[in-house]
Amino acid sequence: MKYLILFILFSGFSVSVSAQTQFEMNMEAAENYKKADAELNQTYKELMKKLDENAKSLLKKAQLDWIKYRDSHCAFEGQLYEGGSAQPMAISMCLETVTRTRTQELQVSLEERSVK
């Protein structure tokens, strides 16, 4: 039942069918998160270049607060699978999803500042 719920919850995420073992799925999910994080960092750096000192300070604080949220939220989501071999995958998938959402938010801010 637990794995059926896991499958239903994460069937829309980016872990591919090519991964056969739980270890492979865990590694693939971690790699997908790593890519999402790299995209976030690139967008963040681009946005910082467009900001004055006050806005940079505000964005830095917002980003630090977001990191705290991301980590605690995904720890909570992963707790459902605590002790199971799928827990690392669940956490990585959460991290990827939340990170991609944050990247989109930063991208909107970057686009708004590029129009000016």
C-alpha cells in the first residue's frame, strides 16, 4: 500500500522508467534535484546583477528564508517514508519540485526587471 501511494504521488515527477532499482531511482532523483538547483543558482545570480544594494539585501534574506522552508518542508514530506529505501527519492523529488517553483518565481522577477 505504501509503495502504491508513493507511485501515485510521484508518477508525474521526472524519475524515469529506465531506473530499475530503488538505488537507481534514488540516484536519478538526486541528479534531477542537482540540475534544478543549478538552474536556480544561475537565475538567482542573473537577478542579483539587476538589483540595487537594497533589493539585493532583500532578495538574499528572502532566499535564505526560502531555503529554510524548502529544507523543512521536504523533510516533512520525506518523513512519510522514514526508514524506507524510497525516502531519499521522496525527499529529492520534493526538493526538485520546490526548487523548480522557486526558479520560476525568480525568473518572473528577472523578466520584470529586464523590461524596465
